Amino acid sequence: MDIVVLVIIVINVLVSIKGMDSQYFFEKYKFQVGPIVNKDYFRMLSSGFLHVDYMHLLFNMLTLYFFAPIVIESYGRNEFIGMYLLSLLAGNALSYYMHRNDFFYSAVGASGAVSGILFSSIFLFPFMQIYVFFIPLPAIIFGVLYMVYSIFGMKNQWGNIGHAAHIGGAFMGLILSVLYKPSLLQTQGWIFFILVLPLILMIVYRKKLNL
């Protein structure tokens, strides 16, 4: 495991355990629209290292563990760090925009950051196998289904899940992939288009979707 990935995982574990042990700590650093409106901007970052329980933490860190090496080997360690943090912020920024009128909306988790790393990996290797409930799917199929699910999950508020953070983080991961290595658009531009197509359709039909 790359030392940077290990450090990120350790920070997530320590901060999450602290949040699970201390309600005050959790409430102070979680993402919540009201305090952010009042300029408590640090929550946009700190909330990405908090998790509601050990299963939530484990799922995000396992995903990071499996896909982070692809991004590091393809772009570099500093680029990975940048993608992780900017995807986290992008996910929370979209969550803030979508829930800007609900001052009590709150969320935690590294899902935005992890989604950025995951979708960058899918863009790089669109035909690798990703297992969903032990069923192998080509990464590009998984990516499209994941994005569609997240869009309708955000619209219908399915489960206690930050769907907007997944979408924002995934989009940032794709954008940074192109910025880090523009030549990918020449060789895999169609992959990029397929992965962002659900987002384009979401924007075009946002009024019909009531977003």
C-alpha cells in the first residue's frame, strides 16, 4: 500500500472513531447546510473524514484501497492527493447546492472523494471487472448504472445516502483525469462521454426531474 493511501485511511479511521465516541465532535465537524451558510466552511472538508459507523467506514476505505493504486500509478502521488481532496470538496459543494434551502440537511463520509478515485479508475480501465453482489460487471457498465442510480437516488432521496456527493465527486475525478493526462481524450474520449452522459441528461432535463 502506498504511504499516502495508508495515511488517508488512518486519518479517516481516527477521525471517525472520535466522532463515534463524541457526539459533540461529530456535530461540530459534520456537513450541515445551516452552519455552512453561516460561514463554517471547514465542515466542507472535515465531514469527509467522519463516518456514521464502522460498516460505512469499512466500505469507503476498502474501495479506496482497491482503486487508489490505479490513480497513483497512472498520474502520480501528488495528483492522487489533489484528486482525493478536490473530489471530496466537489461532492460536498454539489450537496450544498442541491440542499441549500434545507438548513438541517447533514451528511458525512468520504464517498465523494472515493467516487472521484473510482471513476478516474473506470475511465482509465473501462473494461476491468467490478463485482456487485458477487456479479462481475465491466467497469464502464457499472459506472453508468452507478451514476443513474445516484441521480434518481438524489431526486427521490433514497436511503440515508449522500447521492449528490457521489455525483459531484465522480465528476471531479473524471475532469481531473483529463486535466492530468489530456491525451486520454484522444484515445478514450468516447469512454469519457459515456460516463458523463447521465450528468448531461440530468442537467438538460433537470426541470422535468424537479432538481
